[in-house]
Amino acid sequence: MKSKLSTKRLQNYATQILTNKATYAVALALLATNVDAQKKPLDMTVFDEWQSIGMKEISNNGAWVAYQVNAQESDNSLNFFGLKTDKSLNFHRGEGSVFTSDSKYAIFKIRPFYKDLKLVRIKKKKEHEIVKDSIGILNLATNKVEKFPNIKSFKTPKNGGSFLAYLLEKEEVKKDKKEVADSAKTKEKPSKTAGKDKKDQPLELVLRNLASGQKKSFKNVMNYEFSENGKQLIFSTKQAKKDSLDKTKYGVFLVNTATFAQKQLVDTIGEFKQFVFDDSATKVAFVGTSDDEKKENKTYHLYYTTTVNQQEIKKTELVGLKKDWQVSENRLPKFSKDGNALFLGLAPKLAEKDTTLIAEDHAKVDVWSYKDDFIQPQQLKNADREKKRTYLSVIDLSNPTKITQLADFDVNQVEMINEGNSPFALGTSDNAYRVSAQWDATRRRDYYIINTKTGQRKNLVIGLVGKVEVSPNGKFAVYYNGETALWSSYNLTTKETKVLNKKVKVKFYDEENDSPTVAQEYGIAYFTDNDNTVLIKDRYDIWEFDLAGDRKPENMTNGFGRKHKITFDINQLNEDVKTVNRDQPIFLGAFNNENKQSGVFQTIISKSKNPEEITMSDTWGAQNMKKALNADEYIYTKESFQNTPDVYVTSNFKDEKKVSAINPQQKDYSWGKGELVNWKTYSGKDATGVVYKPENFDPTKKYPVIVYFYEKLSDNLNRYQAPAPTPSRINHTYFVSNDYIVFTPDISYTIGYPGKSAEDYINSGVEALKKNTWINGDKIAIQGQSWGGYQVAHLITVTNMYAAAWTGAPVVNMTSAYGGIRWGTGMSRQFQYEQTQSRIGKTLWEAPELYIENSPLFKMPNVQTPVVIMHNDEDGAVPWYQGIEMFMALRRLQKPVWMLNYNGDDHNLLKRANKNDIQQRQQQFFDHYLKDKPAPKWMTEGVPATMKGIDWGFDLDESKDK
């Protein structure tokens, strides 16, 4: 409620009593209270309008920025900003902008109104009934825009000037009432395809040269693609409907974009797709089939030709193709960088179903076998992916009919090296470790170097716990062995292996690893030009290693990171930039692990001196910049807990330009601020957390507290949290705005004792927090989701210090969950308990006492804390029976417990209606137990099944106490 005194009058009053220090302090406090009173606490009505930054892009010449502003439940918008002109352009419902490679135009989608799309979803209309997208073509020189309706898709060449191609949707012809009546009289039967999605129907393709204005249309097009340099456009056509009088030519066509001249490459009715050109657009390849459209498993063939002659081509009969194998439709072929080889996918032919079998006469059964490499649920989850799996093969185009298969069942993952220019490829196999992956989370693999001419394989490293990465120019393979903590380089030509970090004492793996598994490496930051060196990260600094092993390693950041607890990294500024120059200045992303500031430093690799600080602040985002391809302009978003993420552009990180200004309404709402806190745990360990306080924090008040935790969250100190309905966690901003303190303690774990570790860090942190006079020690609640939910369930069995608890998707019985399935992936849960998050470190039969000790279910009689459980029947990560076990135990023991099952929803809520629902219930629950507000009827009376969908129980029950 606003004060009746105006701000101006209060200011005058404060000025008049300057001589009296005591009264002056009171006046200032009254002034601050009045200013704060003008701000409102956040409520659920604000969620829909709150915005976020979506895609952001900078033109190749660095002159224009495009960024998308997304609303939660409203229309998005697309914005353009001219960096040289300060010109701003806004397009309502614009999305997905693409700049042409010459930076002269921008093309973007214009989506239908959000309310119309939502109405379509509610009425469950088919795709062809939905309002269609439009596109906008923005001339960046004149700022004029052309708009075209009913567009299915559009494409521009990556490096090809101002060309554009788009597919036009067919407009539905609506029958008038008389036609409908006549149709009913004649008892006209609907077409078998009536009402079905028409995504596979041929459409009109339009090709445009935006610079010259030249334009051409092509009928009945299915698939189309530009060459990267924009010199060629290829497309395939298909009959719109069977018509014996149709004389139109069908097949595959090539268009020269300079002249718009068209040439038919394939004169066959069929399906043709996966078009690809070489870099110079003088060669083209694709896959196709002329099998009947209704055939379930079609036979695909490779088509290849040069574009110079543009001669008509036939399918390529490949020599060396294994029996019952064929070209796959599911992999895009790719020319080597030099255009001398063509890589494509092969696959075994799929077994045909016997369509004469009657389904009811045969069992539907999954047969589980101990000899299976993957367990049945995992096989079933990945069945569609496995049916579409392809195996890399290569054709030497000097003999374009002979194929060499590089991948097969034994080595099913093969990667090109140096964009196919290398005579070698990298092969990976997990075959020998698939069974052990049930309990072993190390992802052990075998790696091979494969000769692309012969297909011959040579062992690179067998049973590696780590990763292999090949240098961009293909000279070296670099890999980390997690079991020895050693980085090695392998020369693909000389076949020599050199250990890189044997004499370096610093650790190159996670120094804070607290899981009973091999610690993960910090990884490769970049390679330098010509594959001379590799840049590898430790916890803080970046080291340069000579790949040939001829000179000693150098700390390229000179130990500055470790000395100042700053973690450095090198971001990929542009996807086309594969290496960095050792002798030129480069930017480093920086994060201070102590005060959580982030920013940018600059250094020269070859100098190995202290990097120069460019900017560091209590923000997040500048370290994740992207660079314009042909200009020294960088784009990034920057945010803090108090400041919404906005788009910035700079050329040097000293002078930056703020391009966007979203969420201006935030100024009207009470917000908050996060502060780092430190304490000693019960066991004497150093601990860190964040305390979020209301914007109008008053140290003379006593605040209720919600403690939220997972593992380590303090690095998020400067991350913005938009007001939004929760997927099951708490929204810090929302509760802080509503006069709560939110506390997020970091947790480190002792192997075998995750529950006690949670006690040590969380409870000690809360005890330290309670020493502040502004904390109401009797009104503290805990909330956690998933692993955090487990810790909530554990804590309420060992302490009664919390007034309320909310646990989402908790594991409460490790003995029953240990043998369960993660239904989202089909994987066994055993690895999770032995080696990863649960951190037990042993099997159930090796240490049953640890599984019982860390299972809250066995201590449910100790619970005195009111608790809400959320666990959903389609949870793909934690079996929802875990929530049921907890609820049934507490119900039997007559403890205050409620359980929410959002029907058909996942581990974290996906449906917005459910998110809104849980947000309201969370606030009501915490308001009741922490602010003594009346409880809602869903808590006091429940919601009977007969009232489901009629009454949600949100009304407050004024007649009942807790």
C-alpha cells in the first residue's frame, strides 16, 4: 500500500531536519520505505509477459545485429540494430533471422499470432489447418521490408551473395455451404488422405536474386538445396497426384543461379534428397529411390555427377558393396574439402514385415537375455535410431564406382579427419563395454586409425577412459587417459606417441571430484595454426603443448589463473575458425571462482605472460562471445541476478554498446540481491553458499527462509532468474520478491555417505545463517528436486529443524531403485548409485548397509516435518514408485504428507499449466508454514477423484489451523 506522503514532500522533510542526525536517519528510512512501497511484489500474473533473449546473430561485415525477444505466453519479436547508424527495427512475431553472406539482406520468419497457435493446439487441428508462416526480406541499405505469406521453409547459401529460395505452402480451398450440401447428397466419401498432414506434398519453389530482382518459380518441388558458394541450386520434384495426362517432367533439376538456366539431371519419378555440393560447386551428389511410394523399406542409390557438363545421370552401381547392404537415406553425403573423395552412409537392408500375419494371433513380447549388449528397455528406446544408423564409407572420385566401407558393426562410429582431406579417419567402438556400462559410467572406448583407401584399421588406444580429438589439419590425434591422468599425442604419419604432461605437476582433471569414478579432464581449449601445438586446460590456466613433443610445455597464462583463482578458456568465436594464431592477440573468457565475477582478458599465446584484464564485473555472459566473420565486432549477452540478459556488441570489450533493453516492467517490481556467504561445516570443512535477500531488505525484521540445494550452485550468483512458473524447483526471484530469504548452500560429498554429506553442509549452513538477527529460525523450509529431492527426504529423517519441506522426484529407497530403469533412456540405474551422483561406490551386495543408511525410507518414523512430494507417472529419470514409497510410508505413520502426480508429465514439468499449478501450490504451502497464512483446501481437505478437473483445491480454508 502506498504512503500518502509524496516522495517530493519526504525529500523536503528530510532536508529540513538535517541538523538532527537521529531524526534525519528516520526520515531517510521513511523515504526509502516510500520508494520501495511503490514497487510491487511479483505475482503469477506477470509471468506471461516476461521476456528473454532468443537467437542473436551479427552480420558478416559486423554492421548489423539481429536478436529475438521471446515472451513466455505471447508473441515473440525480432529486432535489428545498425551498429553504424544506431537504427533500430522491430518486427512483431518475427523469428529466426538469417543474414545473407554479403550482409546486404536479412530474411526471417513471421509466425502466426500466439493466441491463434494456442487455439489450434487446444482444438487439436491438423498441420494443414494451421495458419502458415510468412517471411520478411529486409533490405539493410534501405530498411525496407517485403513480406510474403504462406511460406513452408526458406534457405540462403552460406557464402553465396544475396540469393534466396523458399517453398510456398498451398492455400486450402474452402468449400462453400452449397458444395458441402451437394457432397452430402451424393454421399461422397472423404479421401483416405483427407485430414492428414500434408508435409510430404510437393510445393512451389521460388528462387530469387535479391540484388538484381531476378526471380523464377518451379512447380511440384519436394527437396532443395544451395551450394555453399551460391552458384548452384538443386531440387527434386514429385507428382502432385497421379494423372495419366500429366506431361510434366519429374526428377532432379539443377539451376545455375547466375543465369537461372535449368537442366534436368534425373528423369525418373521417385524420391531424391540429401543434396550436397563440393566447395567449388563443380560436383554434386544425392541419394534417391524409384521404388513405389507405398513400399515400407525402399532401396536407395547414390547419384553423383559434375555440374560443369550438367549431363543427365543414372544411379551409381557401387563396386565393393557388401551383400544386403545399401546406400542410406539417413545420412547427408559429404565431399572432402579438396573435392577428391565422397563420404556417404551405408546401412544393412531392413527385414521386411510379413503383412499377411494377423496381429492378434501372435504374442507381443520382449525377450530379455543376459547375453544382450544393451538391456531390452534401452534397445526399445533406441530402436528407431538404430534402424536409421548409418556406417561411414568413402568413394575415391578418381574411380567413382568403387566404395570402401570404413565403419561396420565392429567399429560403428567413424569420423572424417581434416574435412576428408586426410588419408585417415578416426574410428570408435564401445562393443566390448556395453554390458559393463550397466554399472560402469566411465564410457570406456576403443579407438582406431582407419586408412580411407583400404579400410585397414590400426589400434590407436584400447579401453580408453577419456576422449580422442584429432587436430584440425589432421596431423595428430590427442587423447586423455583418465586412469593415468596423462595427455598424449599420436602422429598419424610417423605413428609415434608422445606423452605431453608427464613432467607437469599440475592436475589436468577435476580437482574437486567427489564421486567414486574417474575424474573428468578439463579438456582442450584449442589447437594453434598448422597443428603446431595444442592448448589444454587445467582448473585455472591454459597450457601449450608441442604436439611433436620437441619442446617443453608452457603455461600460456603464466599461472595467473591459479594465483588469482580465475578460470580461463578460449571460446570458439566462429564455427569457421578452427585454430588460433600463437603470435596474435586473443581474447580469453574468465571466471573468478572466489567472487564469481566474469569477464574477458587478452593475451598472446607465444608470450606466455600474464594475461591483460579487459573487463571483469558482477555479471555473466561476456565470456561467451561470438565474432563477426569479416570484422572485429563481438556479440554477447550479459546479465546479473538483478539485470535481465541483454545483447551487447563491442570491438574491444572496453567500449561496449547495449543493443537491447528487454523487460522494462521490472522496474515496477520488488527484486533482490545475492550475496556470497562462507562458514565452517560440522566436520570443519570450508563451505560456500549464496543468500538472496529482498530488494527492500530490513535488518530489523525477521525473515522466513527457503533453503534450496542440488550440488554446487554458488557459481550462479550473477545469473538472472526470470519470474516464471517452476518446472518443480523454486524460483528464487519470485520468493525473494515476496519477502522470503532464499539460501543455496554448496555441497561436497564423502564417497559412501551422500546423506551425511548433505547434513554436514546444508544443516551447518542453516545454523550459521540463523545467527543473523534478521532470520526467523523457526520459519525455515527446504526444497529440492531430483538429487535435491533425495537430500530433502534424507534431512527430514535426521532433524526436526525445518518447519516445512518440499521434495520433487526423490529417491527414498536405494535398494529398490538400484535395480530399476531410467525409462527416459532405457538404461539401468546401477551406474548412478555405484559411480556417479549417489556416490555409494560399491554394489548393493558389497555394501548393503550403505544403501540402507542412505535410504530415507528406513527412517520415516523419525519425520516430524510437513512435506509435499511431487512425482509424476511419466518420470523418465527417477521411477515414480519412489515417491509412492515415501508417501505410503508417511501416510501409514500418520505424518502430514501430500503428493502431487501431474498426469503424463516428466521428471521436471514440461506442461505450462502444470508449472503454473505447482507454483501456486508451492507458494500456498510455504506461506502457510512460514508466514502463518491459512492453508488451502487441497492441504486441509484434499481433492477427491470425483472432483478432479472441477475443483483444484486452491481456496484458502480460513476455518482450520495448521
